[in-house]
Amino acid sequence: NYSQAREYYQKAADEGNLYALTNLAWYSIYGTDGQVDMAKGMRMFEQGANAGNPYAQASLGWLYREGYNGTRKDYDEAIKWYRKSAEQGYGNGQATMGWFYREGLGTARDLTLSLEWYKKGAEGGDINAMSSVGYAYQSGLGVPVDYAEARKWYEKAAAFNDYYSMASLGWLYDAGNGVKQDYAQAISWYEKAANGGNTYAMGNRSRRYDYGRGTRADAKEAARWAAASIEGGDQGKLSELKGSPSNFTPQFRKAFQQILKDRGYYNGPIDGDFGASTQNAIDRLAARA
């Protein structure tokens, strides 16, 4: 009930509550309960940000970072507001400062400083920061590779239903990095992440069904999850299917062709040969992403 929510936000904002004011600004930015009004939303963000509200500061920073809906993309301005937010202990602001230093956008790339900011955000309860700390340890970004430490942070984020972290835990168990290799555990994490919409997990779940690792071999189920992964936009699975079809069993390739045929993308033989007609059909499936 957005109109009821607006009424209460407005009452709170009229009493000086800057979090309510910022939520009202988002209503204007997104047109939640009416027309989009970027100018009005920006003015409200600026009012809250200039008054020192960290939520408003991070919100204003996001507009400049994304260049959303006509806002000029300005990393310098974005960092200015995110830093103000982060220095007040706001987890989202701290995590985003970690992102700026990791990507080297608007500032020199500094992986050590990036990890420091991510850790501050993670310790303050920001879920994205938790998964980003895990990724830093997994990938050796600003710190030596430490899969056990990566697992610890992924588990923290997964406890808050972070599907990226669930997929990453699946990969750790799949590869036996930082843990004893355990295909059953891997597919359990992949399943949780895939059911939450993580396309990387969908693709890896497909592989487990294809080869029967951690579960029964089931070509139809493997093909179904691979198709879901591609429809969701997973470029890794798309590239593998098109470039390395021999990575998949003949049974999988036939089942995948059948899915393409059932959806009207393919009218060739079900022979497991990923030739030009199958490749074109895969491209048509990917276009749904």
C-alpha cells in the first residue's frame, strides 16, 4: 500500500526525520506510487545529505555513480557522498567505498584499502560487504589467497540469504578449496543459490546433473538448468555451450536440443551435434535474457 506508506513517510519527514525524507525521495526517483520526478527526488536527497544523513548521502552517491535516468555520471561526486556516508559508519557506504577502490573508478586502484573498507562494512552487517570480503580472499585481492577465510565470510553472507555467497560456497566444495571436496555439499549450495535466481549456480547445478556428481545423473534436469542459466544471462554457460559442446555428455546435448525444439527455436534432428542450426537456436534462447 504505497499511498499509505507515503502518508506515514510524509508525517515523519515533516517532523524532521531524514530517513523518511530519503524514502520519499526514492518514491520520486522510481515513480513508486505515481510519476517519476527526478528533480524532486534529487532535491530531497540533497536536503538529507547536506543535513548529514548517511542514508541520503549514499543515495545521492548512487545517482552519481550510476548516472541514473539522466543524472550525470560523476565518480568524483559519487565518492564524495559515499565517503561522507561511510565515515559515519553506514555499511552500504563503506561497502561501496570498497568497490570504488577495487575497481579504480574515481580514484587510484588500491586493493588493500578496498579490503579495509569492505571489512568495515561487513563487520557493520552489510551483506554485500561480507560476500565481497569473501571474494577478496578467494581471489587474492589485497590479501593472499585464503579459501578458508573466504568460506567464513561467504557463510556469514549466506546466513542472510545472499545467493552469490551460496553459489561461491558451492564452488569451494565443488573444487575442494579450503574444504574437503564434497559434491553433495556443492550441489546443496548450488541448489539454494539457483532457487534464488543465481545463474552461475544454475549452470553449475546443470553440470552436476550431467555427470551425476553429488546427485543422480539426469540429462533432462541438467539441460533444464542450463537453459535457465542462459535465459538468466549467464555468459559463462553460454560461451561454454557454444564454444566447447564436447564438455557436455551426448545425453545432455540431445536433451538440450529437445528443449530448444520444444520452445520453437530449433527444428533439426536430436543428434547431439551442436552445429550451425543448434548454435543459432542457442543464440535465440540467449536473446531472452
